[in-house]
Amino acid sequence: MGLWTTDLDLRFTTMAAGPGLNHQVAMSRAVIAQEGRKRFDLRYPQHPDVSAHLRARAGETVNWLMGWSGAIKACVAPLRGSDGEVVGVVGAAVDLSEVMEEERRRASSEQLLYAFLEQGPCAASILDPDDRVIFANQLFLDAVDASPEKAIGNREQALIPAGSTESPRRPDEWRSRSGDRTFRSRRLSVPGPSGAALTLHAASDVSEEIRLREQSENRRQRYRALIESTPGPLAIVDLHQCVEDVNKEFGRMLGLPQDQLGGLSLGRWVDPCSREPYDALWEALAGGQDVNTAQNLVFTDNSGKILLTRVVIRTLRNESGPMATAWVVESWGEPATQVARNTGPGLSALDGQVLERLAVGESNAEIAAALCLSRQGLDYRLKQLRQRLSAGSRGAIVARAYAEGLLSAADWPPQFRDRPDAGRRSAASEQAKSPRRLD
């Protein structure tokens, strides 16, 4: 701040100001040096500084901006003597350059903020301390289906559709008034011009994200349904031998809840006697080979019980190559039971005839009549076949019989083979055999 006085000829009589302000006032183009003293140049009355002082000498109080950048707020008034007569001019000035620079920066920031809010990707509004809208971009107006006249000055809560914030997903999500879009809000407190806190409300349109999330959830549910609908134990194992997913049957086979198997190495349950073929499978995968094979592997369940299994292992691929393996257990149990099931003892010739007739699709009544069996007798035979072949239905009995070599796809009508290896004939001998025909 600076203070000065002049006489009636506008010669400076006193000056009290800092260097910067003194320099800008005393070194103005309206100030000249005359007879060793500085004064305002009366030959230049149109200059704002001279004009203000002339008016003050005439009895007015004048306010104006002076200085090189117009950042000095100045005020001059008549200086009166003890008798009330004007004897000169008294002036005061304040340098507002820093304040004005701050105002320019603030205005620039506000312009940038409003430009971003207008052109940005979010539905945005600015609220006063009473939650009334003082700014809203077009995306926000579209979301709440309101004109600027309807939105500005009203409480935002009245604009957002009632009940639209009752989202089962997240409390910060709300639906547009049309109901076809969902927004996710973020609110920030920002200082206002008067120091009161304003609220910046930015809402992103997450409709596409939610749609993709729902699609992903639907795919996950379908995937889980597919996994669980597999009749036997199934495990998805990644290329590092870690279990990614299993169905309940696989967990039951190993004596563990299925949610405790994820992320564990499948090899921890492989018995040492099966380690060599098990490792050979992973070596083939590591070498880039696709695996599609059936193996007899011995596992040890969680209680230490030995299980002999018949497992089909297949490579699962995507566009970039192998991504995992599927392990489908066709049969499992104690080794003695499994050996008996796989080698065929316990199936009599009569059982074989029942299998043959099941395979051609005869009904229970037709099978009983052809084999001279009572209904109870046939039911007993079917029950024994289901138990021995680990099958739950007539179709499963036939499928298991083909899988274990008791029936051969090369025979028609189906022909029972009391030893599975009897079905492994050469192609030449199969072609030479004349097929039987059904009457």
C-alpha cells in the first residue's frame, strides 16, 4: 500500500510506499521532474492519473486503476486545510496484481473444469451446500430427463428417479429416468468461491459394464452347470498341474469338499506307483503335444485310501494354444473291485445275453420273454449289471459295456465278450467275420 500528497500544482509533497508501488506511481508517464521535484504533468490532462488528480483538486473523490498493468487500485480525494479550503490532493493505492493473478488463475481453472464437465464422458453436476444444482452438463440432464431450467436451483435428490438408487449391486449406482441406463456416482467436496464447500457429482454410465458382468455371470453359471452335470468325477487342471475347478463327485472321490481343491497340485494325490505315467503326461504337454488318452492311475484319497481309477485326459485349447486339461474319471474304487470290473469276471453268459438285447434296444418285457426270465429275475440281473458296471440306467449299462470292451462296435448285432481283450481283434479278422442279422 502507498500514500502520497500533492499541493495545488500537483507537486508531490509526501510519498510513503514500497519500492514497487513507489516506482509505478512516481515513474508513471503522467509524472515529470521539474525544478528537482516530481509532479503530475498538467500538460497531459487526458491521462487517467492526471485527470483523477485534477478532479480531486476540484473537490471529487475518484477511484480508478493505475500502474503499468492496471493492477493498482488507487483513490484520490481533496486535501483540505484547517479552514476547509482545498490545499492539495491526498492519494492512496493498493497493488492488486497478486489478487488479480489469482483471480485469473481461478477463472481459467473454472473454465477448464466446466469445459471438461461439458465435454467429458461423465454425467456431471455441481451442488451447493444445500444440495441444490448450480451446474449440470447435458449427459446429466439427459439421465434425469430434465431441462436446464428444471434442474438448476432444484435439489438433486428430487431429480434422480425415486427408487433408482435401490440397486442390489452397489449403493452408489442409480438408473436413468428412462430405466435403460445405469450410472455409478462419485462425489467430491470442492471449495467454493465464498469458502463454502460445493459437491462435484460425476456419474459414469456403467450399463455396458453391467451387461458384460451379467453375461459373464451367466456363462459362469452355465459352466458350473456343465461341470456338475458330468456323471462322474471331473477336474479341470491347468498346465502347471494345479486344480482350477472340480465337480462335487471329484471331491467325493478324494474325500474333500470341492472348494478346498482349487489351487492345489493334482500330483499330491497320485500314488507313487502311478507317478511314471502321470509325469509322462505332463512331459508330453510341456513338449507342446495335445493329450487325448485314457489311463489307469492310482490315487490316494484324503484318508489315505488307495483308489484305482480309469481316467480320460484331454487337452483344452483356445486360439492361442493349450490352456488346461480335463480329467474325467470313468470308474474308480478299491483296486480289487476295479480289476474285477475291468477284466469281466462275474458276468455270466446269461448276463451277456441281457447286455446284447439291451444294446439292440429291446424292452424289459421282450428281454424277459426271450430269455425265459421272470420280471423279478430280470430286475435282479439289471441291478447286478448296474452295480458291476457303475451305471445308473439302461443306456449307461450299454455305454459302459462298450467302453470296457464287453461289447464291440464292430459287431452287429452286439455280441458279448466275456473278456475285454477278446474285443481287441485285428481289423482284418473283423472284416472277414460275417455279421449276424436280426430277424
